[in-house]
Amino acid sequence: ETGVTQTPRHLVMGMTNKKSLKCEQHLGHNAMYWYKQSAKKPLELMFVYNFKEQTENNSVPSRFSPECPNSSHLFLHLHTLQPEDSALYLCASSQLRDGRPEAFFGQGTRLTVV
Amino acid sequence: GQQVMQIPQYQHVQEGEDFTTYCNSSTTLSNIQWYKQRPGGHPVFLIQLVKSGEVKKQKRLTFQFGEAKKNSSLHITATQTTDVGTYFCAGSHQTGANNLFFGTGTRLTVIP
């Protein structure tokens, strides 16, 4: 248990579906992240939220829409995905600027788009 | 764009042998972190290096940051089966920035 909880753990969705991934951190951190991990690619940083403000969007397609209502919760809204979007989606959190740089990852959501 | 490459991509070693993975960035890094991901698990932070030429040790693990702050290495002495997993380096470009770009990872298999 890392203090970062992701739900659901597994998700199968059709290309016309709309679904959301949820992440909650219980560590009091002020930064949260979405990463995508595919079989043959490195961990790809998708979005960064610092103090609830989005500070990074690494050219992610608009079919992925993040939402950060507060510093403890992060969502990734999905719509009209493609089969190549199938991957492990990892949420992480960290505490900025207090000498503890490490990112704490959740267990991930294994997404399959059919 | 930002690129952090790791070699080798895969490594199989006999238990007791040493293992090294190398991380190379196309640009100078502010700091570098190392993570380990067990099969079926999520990345777990191991260490951060900040200074040019820095060397840190954790038991059988030795981490090094290059003088030019563009490369790093992780060396494991006398591997054990518990060392199995994928080792990632992750770099940041700016001091205090939290945009971590992960390397391609090295998957280590230890044969008992």
C-alpha cells in the first residue's frame, strides 16, 4: 500500500464508451500525475497537476481529459478511445519543494479498449 | 524532445552475478531518480542523485551520476532473486520541477 489508490484496477471499454479513472492520494501531497505505461514504450508522462493547477500536458490527445478537483483527487476521463490506447495507466503523487522528491505510484488501472 | 535511454533493455543473470544498467539523457539533467518495478507491480522510488559525479550506495546497490549530468548507472552486486524487476531511471530538467521523464527501463531476470 503506497498511499495512492487507483480505481478501477481493470477496465475494458468499447471505442464509443465514456469512462473515468480515479486516483486518490492519502499522503498530503500537492502534486499529482498521470502516466501511461505501454508494453513497448517507456513510462509516458501525460499530465501534471501542481496545487490543483495543470502545469503539463505532454501533447496528449483530447480524448483523454484530466480533472483535479482538489489536491487529493485526480481523474482521467476517457472517451472515444482507440485500441492503441490500451495500456496501464498509473497515477502518482509527490510533495513539491520540501526535499522529498520521490513520486509515489498507485497500483494502476489496466485499460483494454476493444 | 526529452529522451532518456537505458541499456540493456533486458538482462538475464545467474544468481550471485553482478548487474549494471546504464541511463543516458539527450540533455543535461537537474537530477536523476531510480525506480524499481516488480512484475505486476508499480514503480517504487529507490534514490535520487543531484550532484555531478555523485555516488550513493544502498546495500548491494550502487548509483552513480555522471560528471556531465547526462548519464547515470545502477550496479547491483551479487544479485538475488528478490532483485527481479524492471529498473527505471527518471530525469528532471529543472531544479524543483516535478516533470519526471522516465527511461526505457531494464528488465532484470535472476536465474536461481
